[in-house]
Amino acid sequence: MGGRLEGKVAFISGAARGQGRSHAVRLASEGADIIAVDVCGPVTADSAIAAATSADLAETVELVKGQNRRIVAAEADVRDYDALKAALDNGVEQLGRLDVVVANAGIGNGGETLDKTSESDWQDMIDVNLAGVWKTVKAAVPHLLATGNGGSVVLTSSVGGAKAYPNTGHYIAAKHGVIGLMKSFAVELGAESIRVNSVLPTNVNTPMFMNEGTMKLFRPDLENPGPEDMKIVAQMMHVLPIGWVEPEDVSSAVLFLASDESRFITGVALPVDGGSLLK
């Protein structure tokens, strides 16, 4: 089946790499034109995870063009509402409409218990992973209303939005908040036929998960753990025999929620988690 988003335009944050890039390419493969934004630089001064770059976003642009779709890309920080709105406004001006929003941009930082989490780590997490999601949807709603035929909004939460893990309390709080945002937006926008849902991925094979800091968090008993070392522990988080999913697995859920196949689904938190929430 092809063309499930034919004639539609999708706005995706955090599109330079990882899940965001995967979503952009997958939605484009189904006929959507793309408005892509990413900060393309360090979000925090001391992040252990290498930041996305302008070259990464340029690669996303080429991959979408390879699907014979149009794309308007801009570097913008989801914490900066004015910059985010300007990027989106420009994209809609060029592509003519907006039908789908994927508020995907997010970070991971810290590794401390909540009582030892620094105020700066807490604030960065809330500003990007919660307030940034709100600002993304806030900027998009006027365009969805102007298009006039409803729309679909998909917010990236996490299995951490439905359960707790130690040493990531600020992340857990933000991702729980995303589900609250999703439900509130669903109630407020439903009368306009705008559906709002969330995806809850488990570990995903992206730089945010596949990095030295995460591997050491999973395997503090090893001096230099690698992916296979981490997988042994990560598998224990799931019912299915996996340590993580691929970005494309999450993109399949995003595509379903963005398409008319889910036309009467709203207010749903959809796990893509290998059964993690059963444990």
C-alpha cells in the first residue's frame, strides 16, 4: 500500500537524524511533503552525546528528495518559540498547507537520582522534552485550523512516560508530562477533527541510546561496555527477546497515527516497546 499521506504536509521536529529522520523519510515515502527542523548543535554545554549537525539535516533533506517529495528544512531550537514559528510559517508558505505534526525532538541527560540532579539538567530536560513539545504544537495549531480538514498530531513520549526508571527522574517527569499534553490537546482540538496521539518507544537504536554513557549506565560492571554487553541487560526490560527497537519501528506507528487509517483514534498513548510496559 502506498500513498497513505498523498497530498499532505508534515512538520517534524528533531529531523536531522535518528527517529526524526526516519519519520521524515517514511512519511515522504507515503506521499507527504516535509517541513523539518532541528537545532543542529549542542543543546546543553556538557552533553555526553554528540549533537546533530547541519550536515545531518542536509542528509535528511536529500533522503526525502530521494522519495520524490518536497522538503523545507530549517535550523531551529524547539525552546525558541519565535524561531520555531518562523521556520514553520515559512514551510507552510512554501508548501501550501499543514496536515500532520510530529513533535519528536528530545534529549537525554543526567544519570543521577532526583535528589542529586542539578537544576540545569532539570531545566534543560523540561525545556526541551516538555515545553518544546508544547511550543511545537502551539506553533502548528493555527496552520492545522487554516487547512480546514482536521489533522493529526503525534507526540513522542516514551515508555518512561508510563512507568519509572531510576536515575532518569527528570526525563520520566517530562515524558509523563508529554502524555498529559497529548490528552489535553486531544480534548481541546477534537471538535476541529484534529486528532492528537502519542508514541511510547522503548530503547531505540539511535545516538541518544547508543552511546558510551548509556552503555556504562546499563553495564557499570564493565570498563568499556559495547552494544552486545548492553543488550544482555536491555533484553531484561522486554517481554520480546530484544534489547531495543529500530527507528523504523517507531516510524511505522507514527505513519499509522498520521494516516486516515486511524481517523477515529485520538488521545491514545501507543507503546512501541517489545512488551516493556508489561514488566
